[in-house]
Amino acid sequence: MAKNRSINPFSKVNDDTGFGNRDNYGGRFINRDGTFNIRKEGQGFWQGFSLFQSMLNLPLWKFALFIFLFFISINIFFTGIYLALGVDQFVGMISNNRWSEIKEIYFFSTETFTTVGYGRVNPIGDGANFVASIEAMCGFISFAVVTGLIYGRFAKPKSFLVFSDHAVIASYKGGTGFMFRFASYKDNHTLTDLDIRVNAALLHQENGQSVYKFYDLALERSKVDSLPMNWTVVHPIDDKSPLKGFTAEDIKAADLEVYVLVRGFDDVFSNFVLRRTSYTYNEIQFNRKFVPMYRESEDGKTTILELHKLNEHQVVDPVQ
């Protein structure tokens, strides 16, 4: 590994990131989707598992599949109990073979679970009636839980922000600057009163040990009133920057990771939303410049934001 470059002593250290400073980390601190790259051990599974939170965060297709499989499975479970009690506990059945009996009992179970109760097949035995009452109770409890989950998924505040795949370091106002950009991609979810904080994690030697230190990256602009278009975030690499003088080899040796936190108010949710992401050294490109991602409409009356250009950049000459 290349020797670590000395970090600018005039840089502002941030000891409040919540991360430790040892070098025994696996991979990055923050994943690109904003989740923390941490797995917890040393406790029971159910202590760390939150079913409600997991269901809120499942992809929509997985959530729908889970609900469907749960409905099928619980009715198969109750069907097995009814069959074990015997079909003589029911009246109104027209089956003439075992498979038809199973189907009729299964559909009776679904009607009981949903409290539809069409009425042709009815329980007459004490055992079947008791199980049917328990199943009906499980049914309305399950629907209450599912209703809460569906509402929670729709109502949960979410930041509809998309970040550029790479950050760049290029010429900026006679010097150099570290830059990345992001935009809001969902219609009507324009954020207002946005704040952004950017920190850099750098590995260096201290008392013979490799430790991480975190530095605030001063930004050209850390707050905007609204985000109807894209925002190119710029950290000027000046005399107070911890990245001053760093080359591509230097940021690799220092295992650089830039941590981003964005906070803004969403009118649709009427609440503040947060979004995190990060860029590691291999996601930072030198001597590149983002190309404009908006244009004027043909009639000159509208500005068009070209989200497909979020990651487009061009090569520029290095700063001499």
C-alpha cells in the first residue's frame, strides 16, 4: 500500500459522526442506499428483529407475495385442523371424493377467515364451531394488521432523491473542487428548506496505529430554499480542506469515504425526510466535469430536467 499522505492540519475534525476510529472496519461505513454497513451479533434473533419494520421496508412485490402466501398458508393450516376433526362436523357439503372434500373445506376456511360466510357449508360439531370461531378472530386481527402495514407503507415519509454514481474532482474557481450531484425524481415531491452535511473519513497513522479521522467538508453552499432541479454540491479544496494536494493514489491509500446527509421538508408528507449516501475512493473520478442536465423547451416556456443525464460527465484538463 502506498504511504499515507499527511492530512492538512488546518482541516476541521468532526468527532461526532457516531463512528469509531479504529481501522478494523469491513468495507464502507455507509452503503450507497443510505443504510449503515453494519451487522449486529451477540444477541438472540428475536431481540434484533422487527417484523413491523421489515414489512414496511420490503419491496412492494415481496410485500404482496408475503401477504398472498400468508393467506394461503393459514387457510391450509385451518383446513388441516377441520379435516382432522372430520367432515361429519359439517353440513351442506356435496363432495363425492376426498379431493373434493379438501377443496370444499379449504374454501369454507377462506370464507370464515375473511368473514364472508356464503352459507352453504356450515359447522355443526362443537370442535368445528370452536375452530371456526378462532379462525374468524385470527381473520379480523390479520386484516387489522395488514391495513396498518399498507397505510404505514404509503404514509411513511421517504426522500425520493437520486445521487450521481460518481463524485468528481476537477478545476473549480482557479483551484480544485470535490463535487457530486443529486435530484428529486418524483413529481410533486419537491423538497424545501434543504440542509446538507458532508464528512470525509481518512485513514492515517497515529502512535503506530492505523486510525480513521473524520473531517467536515466545507461546502460552497450547504443550504437551499427548494430543490425543483438538480443540486451540484461542491467542496472547494482550499487551504482548509483535508483533501488538499491529494491524488488518486493518495485517496486510495487513505481509504477515503465521503459521507453525505441530506435533510429537507416534503410538502406531500408534510414532514421532514432524510437521505444518506457515501462515496468511496473508487467512486471518485479526477479531472471530470458534470455536463448540464436541464434545457429549455422548444416553445421556450418550460425548463426540462433531464434525469437520464445525472451521471454524465466529460473529461477536462487537469489543473496545472
